[in-house]
Amino acid sequence: MAARKPKVVERPTEETFEFKDRTYILKGDATPITYAIRSKHAPSKPLLYFDGSKNRALRYCDNQSSVFLDEQDGYAVTTQIVMENGKLMVQKENVELQKFLSIYHPDNGKIFYEFNPEQKAQKDYDEELVVLEAQIQVKDMPIEDLEAVGRVVFKNKVDRLTSSELRRDLMVYARKNPKEFMALIDDDIVKFRNIAVRAVDMGIIKISKDGRNVSWAKDGGKIITVPFGENVYSALATFFITDEGMDVIAKISEQL
């Protein structure tokens, strides 16, 4: 399995910073009554911002005009930043705190994040489009292709379902798992595996009792020998995408 890429946090910059009220949310499901966000650098607990050439120590003080420790004077007093019930609302007038949390704080995107209603609405809309597309596919796809997906999702249960039942159950599955469903309908191996199953069920090809050999049912002509330990239907699906296998699947399709 490929390693998951870390999520990139989209942050404003000094140049693009917009003056508006902002809300920060604690990540995860936990919503403690109070949660203190780190507000100052310490050797044992570094709080640093890389400005492109060096790491700069951070410290938020509401009596200072900069969040960089090297730009603060001797009267700096560290200000505690506390979330209540997993949320912190910062008014647009509190510019330095907003910049501290939105632009510079290394925990932004890891411990907390800035809530953006427009981005959330777009994300929700995109997710709904995926669900809609998946359900349209269930509605419009030929039953043979749905059967291929059904064999992956529902295994042998497919053989006991009517066409209407299969569409209904896959409609529910597509609504709950739209991305997985869309990936399955684009997977040629899934489709070819279903053809193999149907060809065996209809007596076009046959599998030896030990599951190692596949041949034509009519004349016994050998099609493939299945590698040891491999599922016979998976082996057939992989074989069907080869040049030789395409000839075999063409003959099978004529009889399905």
C-alpha cells in the first residue's frame, strides 16, 4: 500500500491576509471544556516558524505588535490562548492573534484548524456530486456490469439476488461508499472476473476439481493452468487482459 501523503495546510500569508472574524476548531472528536494552545517558544518545547532562511522563535503577547520573539521588547508578557469546548473565536480586531494562529503556528492543521465555511461548503458539494454520480451509474449501468461489482461487494450473495434487488442494494452501497463504488466500476479486472464466473456457471468453460486447470467445456481444450495458490477466477481475469486472453474472452462473449 502506498504511503499516504501528508495533508497540506492552506495558510494565508502576510500579503493575502484578510481582516475578518475567524474561528479555530480543535481537531479530532474530543471537545474538552478548555484546551490551551501553545503560545511561546521554549528550548524543551520549541515553537518555531521557518521564514525561508531560518527558524524564528514564536511568542504571542497581547502587548506586543509582533509574534516573533526577536522583535519583542523587554515588557513582553506571554498571553495564554484557550479554546473552550474545542472552539476559539477571534474577532477581526485581534489581528496579531489571528496571524499567530493562521500564518505562523506549527500546530495549525495538526492540533487545530481554521474553520472556513466556504471551503466546507465546496467540499460538501463535491462529495454530494460523487454520491450523485455513483447512484446514476447504478441506475444506468447494464446489469452484467453491476453483477461484476456485486460479486466484489456482496460475494456469493449475488447469485441469490434478482436484478432489482441487486440494483437496490448497490444503490445503497454507492450512497454510503461512492468513491469505492466508482473505483470498482473502472476496474477491468472486476469485470473480467465476473465474466469468468458467468462462463463457468453457464457451462462454457470448466475448472478442474483441484482448481489448477481451466478448459473449454465443449471439447476439453486447455485454456490456462492456474499458478499454485492463486484464485482461479482472479487468474482468469488477469489472463483475459493478455493478447491470448482477449481471443478467449471474445469466444466466451459470443456464448454469454
